[in-house]
Amino acid sequence: MQWFGKASSVLLMGLLLSSNLLAKDIVVDNQQAFASALKTVVPGDAIVLKNGVWSDFEIGFFAEGSALKPITLRAETPGKVIISGLSNLRLAGNYLVVEGLVFKNGYTPTGEVISFKRDDEYLANYSRVTQVVIDSFNNPDRDSSDYWVALYGKHNRVDHSYLAGKRNLGVTMAVRLDGVANQQNYHQIDHNYFGPRPILGSNGGETLRVGTSTYSLTDSHTLIENNYFDRCNGEVEIVSIKSGKNIVRNNVFYEGRGALTLRHGNGNVVEGNVFFGNGAEHTGGIRVINSDQIVRNNYLEGLTGTRFGSGFAVMNGTVGASVSRYSQVVNATIENNTFINVDNIQLGAGSDAERNAPPVNSRMQRNLVFSESNADVFKIFDDMSGIAFADNVLHKVKNPNLQTGFSAKTLTMKRNAAGLLMPQGDAYKHIGVAASLKPIKKSEVGPHWYEKNVAQVEFDSGKTISVDANAEDSLFHAIAAAESGDQLVLAPGQYKITKLLAINKVLSIRAKQAGKVVLLPERTTLLEIQNGGSLKLHNVTIDGSKSPDLAGNILIRTLKSGMYISYRLIVDNVQVENLNVNHSHHFLEAGSRSLAENIQIMNSSFNNITGDLLRLDKETDDLGNYNAETLVMDKNRFTNIEGALISLYRGGTDESTFGPHLLFRHNHVENVGQGKRNKRSASLYLHGVQYTRIASNHIKNTAGIVIEHTVGDPDTEIRANRFTKVPALRVVELHTKGESSVKYVDNRED
């Protein structure tokens, strides 16, 4: 028997060696060679794409490997094979591996960049995509939806990959449950770098979604572990679980505007995750909905979010809700979590006439809540008797909203070697997260050969370029020659602008001496912000008296359509005057589906304008889109403007976004909004704005303020303003009944 065992081992090793010798690498350098190689591969073979740029390559990787001998498609050198243009990858079959490819400088012509199926009949199973990069591979039509990775079939894995910079509509990575062949799939998603996803400004910007509402009562059994979600800001749901029996564990969420959301499906486990908000705006944690959810051993720190994007939220639901709505929380277990400087823990979140069923048969135990402000971070929106609270610890909270099951203690916290604040003392050994919890590092995820330092180009971070007022078209040529981050410094003088100034990079334009530079536009538009463009104007005067004698001139505009990259605009110490050669001369007009990440106008003056100042109102299809995330107007003087100062519009009933935000303060406003073409008779027209602060302004002889509240939880405050000969504030609550929610405080009316 002993001899037989040794002989068998020798025979097996011989077979393995011979099979490995038979396996071959097939190196290909063009698409035709790839197609030919695919016809000849056998288990154990690898098709190797030669280094270089492969343009307009729709890869169909269809083959049948085996468990011991998968068939591989890989780069000659990881990271040196660039898939660009109109390209994508479909893999179908069994035991396939894709490795080392980079998708950039293009977009998919179909609905997916990488799809684990050829069609509904031929799926990938037991297959792997590893060390693959998808970097800003965006459809230029921002409304054109696609997935970057769509998992179908069963037992597939995506690992050590890099996905960052998705700007168009659609989930970054989706697990699809369409049909039995895709359900109970046991997929594994691990060690991936989900890099920054900019604000989308509408629904459909999730980073990872498992299932859909249609299949939400189906179990997926997907494992999501050891991933790093870095500033994934697309929408309120960073990870959206819409199926059952999934495990989300040991992931890091870094400064993400949104939450890990158990949106649909039952019996999911969320454990060992770490959330670092660092006090960034709208940073969220975990939102619990549905039945049998387990949330344990998670660490959440520095989260500022509220409502659906709170640091922690347990939702109200509806008994017998349809699969697309909010099911009641039943039998939830929330235990051994640590909340450090989390601004909001909301229980019964979303309570309203529809969501009228609070959580039942649930437990919240052995959690630790520490706030340096000693504030009570719990917000209670309904009857919480359906949650059994036990052995929870609060730091120094007087008269907390929840007392049964909570002990108020004076905690001493110390940051451990893993970077987590832990309570000191044996009494807290079993309260909050385990001492062994260790967040994964950014360096431990994604391909080791691809740089993860995704940074926004900042204003004034590049070189300084001097511009001469006496040279013909000097500003036009300087803009063309500049690179992102550069600042153009204008010598004193008058600059006649005879050509459209296209801004497709991050630029600053400033006067060398304040008050000594005048821009005289002679075109219907002075500046057009295009994809990749952001603009800072400083210390210049813009005089529109040389503009064409035409109605509808625009000083600054975005692309009218096709604007898929958000932009920034800063106007500081700028004087704008005489936009009045003809009627309806506007300062800024946003194109459809354009999104300003932020607009700041400060220390500036605007006088003699026949149109509107800011036209941020092109999304009237009421699908939840809007044209500006954050708008700040501070310490300005606005006089003799016939149109509205602001027309800012966010329509529809979608609740997946945070904006728009408006801060309007310390401004002098006089004789504004009273022109006959201002059909709304409003100086400020705000529809669906989620956060509004109008404070410390003097508004005189001016059209009134019109505020139309829609869904969400709009937070509007009008404080310490002086109104002289201004019509009364008009507030319309379009979706809620009862009194207005506007806080109108300490205003003076003359």
C-alpha cells in the first residue's frame, strides 16, 4: 500500500508536469490574431496581448477551461496593454482568467465595459478578473447609462482591480440577478480599489450594487470584502444591497458622501467595516432596511451625514410594501459597533405617511457611542419600542433621548496601532468593536503597479503665464498654450476679446493690478466652460458695452450639451457691468446636464444687466438632476439687474442626492428682478434646493424671494436680513402638508 501511494504521487506529478508543458502562451499583436488564437486555445493556455494601445477593441473571450487548467487572457506586461476608444470585454465560459489590462481614453459602445456573459444563454462561471484597471472610461453623454463591471453567472471573482473616475450614469460595479442562472451566485469581490467617483447630481451613481428591486427577495450570496472605497461620491448609496444573504465585511469607506445601504433583501451581514469621514460634508455610514439584517463590529468615525446619508440609520418602512419601496425593519441585530464623532444616528428615519411602520423584534446591544461635543447624536422619529436596547455605552450625554439600555460614562479614548480610537479599561472590553479589528490599507488593494493618488487639479497649482494687453488675441493664445493649474496674469490695459475663450482645463485669470484690467467681449459669448474646464476670475473688470447688439447674449456658459465632467467656477473681486446693449444679456447659463461642483462669487459687483445673473435651471424634466451642487455668493453688490439673481432648479421626487446647496450672505441687492421678462417676478427662484442659507443681506427695491420645497428634507433658513420695499417671501410646499418648514428669523422689513 505504501508503494502504491508513492507511485500514485509520482504518476500524478508526472501528469501535472506534462500538462503544464503542453500549456502554451499565445502572443498576439492585433485583433485578427486574437480571434485566431481564441479558436485554438485549450485548458491551460494563455492568450497574451502584446504591450501597446489597442483601439476600438471589443474583446469576446469565450472559452472553456478547467479548475486545474483555466484559460487566461493577460497583458504581456501588467499595465502596459491599454484598451482605448470604443472598447469592452465580454467573457463567457468556465474557468477563465483576465489579468493586467487597462481601460482608459475611451468608453464602451454597449451597456458594460466588462461583462461576465456573451448573452443571456452563455454566461461566465468560475471565472476571475484580476488586476484590471478601468480609469475614467466615460461615455461623453452623461445621461448614457452603463456599468463598468457586470457580474453574471456563478462563482466569479473580481479582485485587486482599480475602478475610478466614473462620471456618467450607471453603477460602477453591478451584480445582476436576472434569471436563475445568476442567482445564489456566490461571487467574490475583494481587494479592489474603488477610487473617487465625482458627484453625479442624480440617481444612478452607486459604486457597487448587488441585485435590483425586481429580484430583491432572491438570495445572492455575494461576498464583498477587503475593498477600499475612496471618496465615492456619486450618490447617497455608495454600496446598494438589493438582494439577500450577502456578506459585506472588512472594507474601508474613506470620506464617502453616502452610505452602505441595505436597500432591499433580507438576511445580509455587515461586519468589520471601517468608515473614516474626517468631518467631510455628507459622509455617511450604514442604513438598515428590511428583515434579518446583522450589523456588527463596524467602526464609524467623523461622519457628518444626515437623513438617508446619516452615520447610522434604521429606517421606517411600510407593512406589505412592494418590492420597490421600503419594507419594515424586522429582526435586526445591531451589536458591537463603535460610533466616534458621528453627528447623526437616526432611528425611524424617513418616517412619513407612507413609511409609517417602525422597526420591530430587533436588538441594539453592546454598542459604543463617543462624541467629543458631548451631544446626543440619536434622533428618534417614531416609536422605538420594537428595538430592545441593552448594554450600550454613551460618553457624557446628559438626558439622552434613549435611556433604557444605555449607560452614560466618562470614556477615555486612545488611538491604537491600527488607527482606531478604543476605550480604555477592562470594563469596555466587550463593548464596541473588537480590539483585533484592523482596517485594510489603500496600498493593499488594487493592482500594485497602478498609481492610486487620484487628485483634483487645484487652481494656481501650475506655472504663471504673463499676458500682454497690447498683443492681438493675447488672452486667447495664452489660454490655448496653458496647462491645467496654470494662472494667467494680465498686464494692465484693455483686452478686446474677438474670439470665444474655450476653457477646457483648470485655469486662473487674474489682473496683475486690481482695477487696471478691462475685458471687452465682442462676441455673443465671452467664455465657454467645456469638459475638463474650471475657471477662477480675479481682480478683473468685464465691460459688456462692446457686445453684439443681439438679444440673449451670455457672458459665461457651459457646453449646451455633452457636459459629462463637472466644473468649478470662482469669481473673486470682479466687476461686471453694462451687459445691456440689448435685452436678456445673462452672466452665466448652464447647459442641460452640466453640473457645477461649486460656484463661488464673492467680493464682486454686478451692475446694469438686462438678463439673469445665474441660470441654473435646465433640468426641468423633473428626474432629480440639477445644475449646481454648491453655490456660494458672499459680500457682493448687485444693482440694476432686470432678471433674477439666481434661478436654481432641482425637480422630481428622487431622494438619492444631497444638493443643491445655496449660501447667500452679506450681499447688497438693489433694483433687481423687476424687468418685464422676469416671468416669475423673483430675485431668487429656488426650486427643490436641499440646503439654503440666506443671511445678513440688505435687499432693497427688489423682486421677492420664491422658494419651492420638494422631497427630501429641505433645510432652509432666512436670517438677519434687511428687506426694504421687497414683496413678502413666497414659500410653496409641493410634497408635504402643513406649515412651511422655512426658518425665518431676525429679519427686518422696511
